Amino acid sequence: MNDGASRTEQPVAPRGGLLVVHAHPDDETLTNGALLATWAAAGEPVTVVTCTRGERGEVIGEELAHLEGDGPALAAHREGELAQALAALGVQGHDFLDGGPGVLDPRTASDGVASPGTRYQDSGMAWVEPGVADRGAAVPDGAFVDVPLDEAAARLVALIERSDPAVVVTYEPGGGYGHPDHVRAHEVVARAGELLGDACPELWWSVQPESVVRTARSELAAGSVPDGLSVPAADAALPSAVVPDEMLGDALVVDVRPVLPALLAALRAHATQVQCVAPISGAAVIGRYALSNDVLAPVLPVEVYLPRPARRSRYRVRDGS
């Protein structure tokens, strides 16, 4: 799929249940917000699975700065942010992968679910370039990256079997931008697919076309950049979610415009993690935001997905394919 005439922006038509797997609260919105809102608006069942509570996340702003470094307090706060974001997107299903009470499931440990001591912990990360992360110097006890793969995958298999989705979505192998928990989430989904075998739903990876991202960066830089923020150069290093256009022959697209207000509201709900959220009337950019690295990022007009393993998908929207 190339930018321009060969590309379609016709939205995918939701059919059957959707389950998305993400590392921390906020990732569901940053990565799949339009997909989730589109599916929910169509009345199809939607489930978000969150692997950790983001206990080691960096916190934006002085008002909430006291939460940074206080894992339990930050986890509780981010659960609340996640609940608000899911409500904005219209999502009614949520589970934590470790089996603990979910934000839409007010169970307690006395009801037989996992106690806080068994929780999968945020593994932490370090920024290595604008928008690109890697494993941090120290990994806490109970870190998600150290959870046995088959244990985590078995938990996901149980959730998939319970919700019976038509599609499961997560990051590509690099975890979107290199965060070790994101990479592990991809590995867990891949292993769950192996365990499910022929019963596995269709699997999609979240990606972005390189040409679109470079154009969007240039458009952001040419516009008004809020004080204290920066925009990476159009030719700067790209995160792993950004792939060459020629790799996108099997890509599916979801139109963001019809659900942009819901997406922006969900981004604003994650106030410890996301800042400077606003719509933009541009050609290649329809919104913008920044994370704790103070680097402005675009909201693109479409979300793009690759079915994996590559095969003809019943959700394809490109004419003649």
C-alpha cells in the first residue's frame, strides 16, 4: 500500500468480536483508539486486555508529579484514567492479563482473583531517541518481561476462549516503539496463537506507513509547536511500528475522522501520560499530542493494520484485492 492514489480510506466494517492486547493503560488509546471506537460504535463486542498497570510510568505535570515513583498510587490512578478512556471510546469489556480486578470489573481478591502480590509489574524503560525506547537499567521483581511466556500466554488463551473474538490485535514484533513490555505483549499474543492453533482468531499488527509518518512530521513542524515541545525531523529515526510502504500490501485501514472526538477525549483521560492533545485541520495530520518525552506526535487520518500471518482477510477494504 502506497500513499496516494493506490490507498483507500474506506473504514473497515466491524464484524464479530474484537480483543486488543496492550502493555499499559494508555496504549490501547494511543495505538488502537479509532479501531476500538469504531468497533464499539458498531455494537460489536470489544475487550481490552492490559498486561500491567503502568506502575513505573513517567508522570507529566506538577499536579500529578507526586505519583511518579509511587508504584501502587500510580497504578491506582492509571486504572482510573483507563476507565475514563474506555468510557470515551465506548468500550465495555476489560481484563488485566494477570487476572486481577479490571477497571470495568470491581471484583476483589476475596472473590478468588489474583492478589496484588501476583500482579504483573510494569518493567520500566528508557528513552534512547525521540519516540524510541529500550529496556531500562533496572527491572523490578514481578516485571512483565520476566513472567514465563507460557504462563502469560495461557492466561490470554483463556480470555480469548471466553470472549471468542473474530480478531485479536497487538503490536508488531518491535512493540511499536521498543518498550520491553510492548515487545513482551507481542510475544504473548504470538504464543497464544500457537497454543490456540486452528482455533486462533485472525491476528492483526498495528503499523504506520513510513511515507505518511514522514509527511506528518513535516506538517507538524511547519505548524505551531507548543512551548516546551519539539518535533522530530522528517528524516529522524523511526519507531518499529513505522514500516516501509511496500510492506503494506495486506494492510487494512480504519478511518479515524468519524471517531476523532472520542479518540481525543480518551487521550485526554490519560493525563499522567499524554499532554497537549488537540485537533488539527491538516492534510496529513488531524490531531496531535505529546508523551512524557515532550516530543509532538501526530494523530494520522487512518489507523493501519497488518493481518498476521499474511493472508487474504475477510476485512480487506481495498478494491480489486
